[in-house]
Amino acid sequence: MNEIMKAQKNEITQNKILEYLDSFGLATQLTDKEKKQFMEVAVAFQLNPFKREIYCIPYKTKNGRKLSIITGYEVYLKRAERSGKLAGWKVWTEGSLKDNTLKACIEIRRKDWEQPLYHEVYFSEYAQKTYNQKTGKYELNSMWASKPFTMIKKVAIAQGFRLAFPDELSGMPYTADELPDEMTTQKAQKPEIVDIQEVEEVEEAKEEPKTHNYKFLQEMQKIKKEVGEDIYYEVLSSYGFKKSSEITDRKTQVKVYTELKRLAETLKEAKNEVKEEQKQEPTEEQKRVAAKLKEVFGGEEIKE
């Protein structure tokens, strides 16, 4: 009886997805069609958005607005482990960045297969780049530039497990590492290095003690770290701005900051709820997945 009640409590329903959209300030940012699309995918695959198993990002194209629905690659590992058919796997890299031959290779063994599945992906095909207005060139984004081996291995893991477990993972959303940059970040709608510019704007304001924007820009930088870049720029966009330095009217500054602060508090509450859930004793499946990831990535923190 306790197991049944626990399963019902953890079941992903449309109401739970709506709660997530409201909590993270996305309910007003998505169209009814987009919300329905996101809910149907999350419910169909029983993916929990509060645990970052699934999330969505609207983006613009020449043919209009579209929605990216993205999952974390750890979900693939959990589903494969849960199938009872996974006999083991390993991932490694070969080649070099210098001569553009870097690739990640993965081998997955199933209990019902005589031969393992082997798959490889090349860094040159999947590395995500961002346009830098100052240099006029496309450059690797921060994650792919700082952790090239880790990022390409993540792509190999996602693709390899989809190939090895089609029944369990067919139709599952892709990971962010496999998608073009413009489909995984709203900042990419127009080539722009926002973070660098905003830091410079704060410094410029610092040099002008009389400006009333300096304190506001400082606080906005702090709140951006609390809510995350996606939500931060979504809120700015909803008010018709691309960066905080464009907001010079005091009333508008108060409105924008108040909304972001409310979202930050909501996020904090949601994270506390997740932490409470995570305090529960992990299952054997979760322990095995965590141990394997630590072995593969050397214990470093991997962010989606």
C-alpha cells in the first residue's frame, strides 16, 4: 500500500506540470499550444521538470516561433538501467582538438545481445558556438570551450543509449548538447554576447557616481545568478528589453526587479522541496547510475 501511495505521489500529471510552469514564471511566457505540447511530452514519458528531467525554451526562426523540449542525458541512463537489460557501458575520447579529430566513442552492452553497440560522434559536428560582436566571429560557448571532452562524451552517451534502447527511449526529447545553440538559449535570437556587455555596463556606471542605474545594474547581476539566465532574459524580454542597462525608468526598474525577486523566492522554495525528496534513501538504480557517472567524468560536476 505504501509503495502504491508513493508511486501516485510521484506521478507526473498535467496539474504538476502547470504548477512547474507557474512556479518558474513560464506560464505567461508560453502560448497555450506550447504549454499543451510540453505537458503532453512530460506526462507521456513521466519526466519531472522540478528535477530538471525535462524543460523547454521558446526560440525564433525565420518561419516563426518554435519550442525546444529538452531532457537531461542522465534520464537515458536511468531508463536503460530500469529496463533490466543493461549489462554495462563505457565512453572515451580519441583524437585531438588541435587537428580537429577529437571524437567520443561509446560501447553499450545489453544482456539480450551477443555483440555490444559501438557509436562515435565528432566534436567538430556538435560543438556549440556563439557569435561575438566584438571579434565578428563565431566562438565556442563557455561550456564547450572549457570542457570539450566532457561535452562531446555527453553527446555520445545520449545518442548511444537511444540507439541501444529504442523501445525505452524512442521519442524521448533530445539533450541540449545535441541541439544547435539557437534552440537551447533565447539569447541567441540575435547575435550578442550579453554577459560580457552587461559586466562592462556595470563598470561604466561605476565610473559615473551620479547615475541612478549603477545600484540597479548591480542588483540585477545578483538576481540573474539566483534565477538563472533563461528566466532572467525571459522576464526582460516580456518588458521589451534585451539587457538591464536599457531600463532607465525607475518605475519599470522596480517592476522588473520585483518580478525577478518573486521568481527567485519561488525557485528557492522549489529547490528546497526537491532537496527534501532527495534526502530519501536513493534506490539501487540511482546508486549505480551515480557511480558510473562519477567513474566516466572523474567526479566533476556536470551541468546541463
